[in-house]
Amino acid sequence: MIWVAVAITGVGCYLLKLAGLSVPPRVLERPLVERVADYIPVALLAALIAVQVFSRGHELVIDARALGLGVAVVLLLLRAPFLVVVFGAALAAALVRLL
């Protein structure tokens, strides 16, 4: 039964990709469509981050991951290099877990 769901999901993803490639260029050149298309990846990434940081199973939690996210935001605002942001967030979360 699980393989049927996997196959249906795969076909659905393929058809969705095909539908996106079939859109006429004149539709994609509209300013509103371009603006929305620019913000969709940012919104999806923010949603994924929020789910990973603030949930454990079906529970809403605030733990060391939230501090790590806060440190990452501060380092990004200070325009730190990407590796500094990643290691800074990981270090802050690890130190809180150790304490």
C-alpha cells in the first residue's frame, strides 16, 4: 500500500513540474507573477525552519534550537559569513543543551 502512495506522489510531482513548464512566457513576464515567484522560496524555507525549530512530533516546544536560530539571525544581521552563522548557531545550541 505504501508503494502505491509513493508512486502516486511521484506521478503528481512530475505532473506539477510539467504544468509549471507548460505556462506560456507571457504569463510569467507579468510583474505580479515575478514578484510572487521571488517570494515563494523564501516563504517555504521560513516555514520549514519554523517547523524544524519549534516542533517536536506534534508538540510546540521552545528549546536550544530556538536559541540557535536567534544566534543565526543576529549573525546574519551582522553580515557574518555563512559558515560562521552555521557554526555559531550550532555552538550556541550545543552549549545550552550541555548546561
